[in-house]
Amino acid sequence: MQRSQIKKALTIMNILEFYQQTYTYDTGNNLTNLSHQANSDAWQQTLTIHPNNNRGTENNNQNNFDANGNLLHLDNIANLEWY
């Protein structure tokens, strides 16, 4: 390995961190909440299940995807651009 590759690998290793994810399920074993906890940040995602079946309902994040289904925005990170 070259010196520059080693420095790059060490830089990447310094930004990695341990995290914990917690999952919550309803009585029908449907995933309803995902929580992510790390030293640098925390976030959660709530999933809504239709009351008459086990399907997820539409959320208010319709603008997070383009016409091809590409994700356009990640909370707490940045906007994504696809070429």
C-alpha cells in the first residue's frame, strides 16, 4: 500500500463510529419506527401502517424522489444529485 492510500484509509476510519438502531413493531409485527443513535447524530423514521391491512401508507415525503425513483434528499446529510 502506498503512503497516500494508508493516509486515506486512516482518515476514513476516523470518521466511522459505533451506532445503535432500535426497531418498533405493532401488534401485527409491522415495522412502525426505526431509531438511529450515534454520538454524532440521531434520527428516526416513523412508518404508518394502514389500519385495514398490513401495507404501509403514503407519507409526506413525495418530493424526496425524482420521476425515476432516485432519492433526492437525505435528512441531516445533504441533497443528492444524479447524473
